[in-house]
Amino acid sequence: MANRPLKLEFDGAHGARLAARLDLPAGKIRAFALFAHCFTCSKDIPAARHIAGALAAEGIAVLRFDFTGLGGSGGDFSSTGFSSNVEDLKRAADFLRQNYEAPQLLIGHSLGGAAILSVAADIPEARAVVTIGAPSDADHVIHNFKGSVEEIRAKGAGDVDLAGRTFTIRKEFLDDLEAQTVRSKAASLGKALLVMHAPLDETVGIDNATNIFVAAKHPKSFVSLDKADHLLTRSGDAAYAARVIAGWVSGYLDKEQGPVAEETKDGVEVLETGQGKFQSMVAVGHHRLIADEPEDYGGFDSGPSPYEFLSTALGACTVMTLRMYADRKGLDVKRIGTRVLHNKVHAADCEDCTQDQQDRGGKIDRFERLIMLEGNLDDSTRQRMLEIADKCPVHRTLEAGAAVVTREVAAE
């Protein structure tokens, strides 16, 4: 299971703000990964979304971002090159290192795979590298420019149509691509390598996978993506790739690396992420959650709001309390569910509230639980279960009130 991806930004190689998404697991984070998308693609292509989401479900957090001038990122694409993409990847790794944890896994799709091989040596924490449909030479993409190459060389720049979009390509871009030595980077990688490629890939031929695999030293593995296309447009192909990656990388992860692998101190820790107005990271032991506000309130809507977390606590406590009661009594209850509704109402208008609550005046918080009991239960047992729900500890805390003590501590 994964949380909704976080919206993030960081400075790229050319100083432009780069748009990113961080797919976080709902539970313990095993490691962080950095994903590089294909040439002129974006972080939101199906392959990137499906692979990031599937890896997050396996406990691996994935940062994917748009290179300078692409997708939601700022900057001018025509002023970029392969080398600047590599620098953007370094900045992305730095961002993870400074704000979360350095990536242990690097994943690159198509030309992003060539870029990942080129940058891997500059990310010492990375223990494993995955390429998907990657070219063995960066200048492989030039054949997609068709008849524009000579014009670009003669005039210094030219327009190229790629996937229905027009991009301005400069001569420096061509020179940069031709100067790259992807196979030599693979040969000196010094990290575990997984090469994934589709035999039917018509954009980057399977011979490129052979070149990379032969050049690399062990440990190395190859996985065929069978009937997939270059962009892994079918969700099943991307999901399969993600499952293979998650299983393969498990043996190479450093489970002791970084602060995220450690449990936090007692209690719940909430810290602003610096992204947006309200977004905060919630740390509970080794679990990581996101708190935010809806977009209507100026947030990203990237996680539950504080009151939604409070409703979650009530709902979870209710279900657990009822399950303990049902098991202790040997009741035939197959499944228990609760939906919690919260709103603020005028005390005088709250017909379900106690007299003491109505006498408070003004508005009060009203939580309504809709409890589902699936099983072979008679009416009296069902009524008793509803009464037991009121004995949930969180329910009692909300009704009785609590003492909240506040004091300042020094920043760590």
C-alpha cells in the first residue's frame, strides 16, 4: 500500500525549480529510490507512475522528477543536454540526502537509464542500479531526429518533432550525446546492476541491453520484459517490472543506513516538509505518514488533515475494540468496519449530544460512527456491540477531554 505522492520541488542544475513527486509507502520505508524518465518524457508517464506506485507498495519510496524544461519543471529545454540531465540527477540525490535519505536504488528508463549509469558513481550510497530499455550509447537518440540532424549541425539549432511535440535541439546537445561513454560507465559501475529490456522494443533495440550487460561486471542480472513496448504503456508490464525490481533489490539494500531506518523517539513527531503551506511529515516509530490540508484551504491535499487523523484514531480504535470483544466472546463476526463523520454543530441543535454538551453553548465537535458488523449475530448481540464501541479508549478520551501540556525544546 502507498500514500498519495507528495508534490515537491528542488533546484536543478541550471537553477530552475524542478517539479517532483515522492511516492511514499504507507508503512515502514525499506529504502529510497531515484527514478529517471525517458527522453522528452515526464515524471508522470504511465511507466514512471506505475513503477513508483508498485515499489512504494513494496516499502521503497521513489522520487521521480521532470528534468529541466520538461513537464512541470522550469527552465529552457533547448539549453539542456545529457550532461545537464546528469547534474539534475545529482541535485535530486542531494535533495533526498538532505531531506529524507540518500537513494540506495537508482532506476533509469530509456535515455534516463543511460543517465543513471553515468551518475551512479557520484551517488556513493546507491547500492543497486536498474536500467529499463536503456541505450548502450547516449547518442542512440539522435536517430529519432530523422532529417533534422544536418540542419542542426549547419545552423547550430533546429526543431525536431518527437511524439507529436516540437523541441528545439542545439548542436551542443548532439555533441554532448556523442561524447558520452555509457558502456564504459557500466563497466566501472561497482554496484549491482539489473538490465531490463523488451525484445520487441522498436525504439531501443535489444542489442543495447546486450551491450550494457556484457560491459558490466558482476553482480549483474537480466530480465526480459517479453511483450512490453518501449514506454511500458500497459500497466501490467510496469507492475511486473516493479515487482521484479523490488524482489531483486532486496538482497542489496542496507537496512541500517540513514535515519529513516531508525525508530523515532517516544511519541509522534510532526515536522514541516517545506513543501507547500501545510504539508508535514509524521513519524511514528518506523512508520511515515503525511499530514496536509485540502487544496481549498491552501494545501496540496497530499495527506489527511488533522481532524481526519483524529477521526482515523476514533475509527481504528473502535474496530480494534470490537474485534477484541468479539474474539473474547467467541462471536461469529467475520469483519468489522467503521466510517467516521466529523463536523462542527451548534451545541443547542445537537439532538444526540448529552445535556452537559448542549449546555456548553456555541459550536462543538460532533463525531458520528457508522459501524458495519458482518457475521451471524442476533439483534441483541448487535446492540451490545454498539454499546461496547462506546468503551473504545479514544472515544472515552474525546468525551472526557485531555490535558495538553506544551513546552519548547531546542531544534535538533
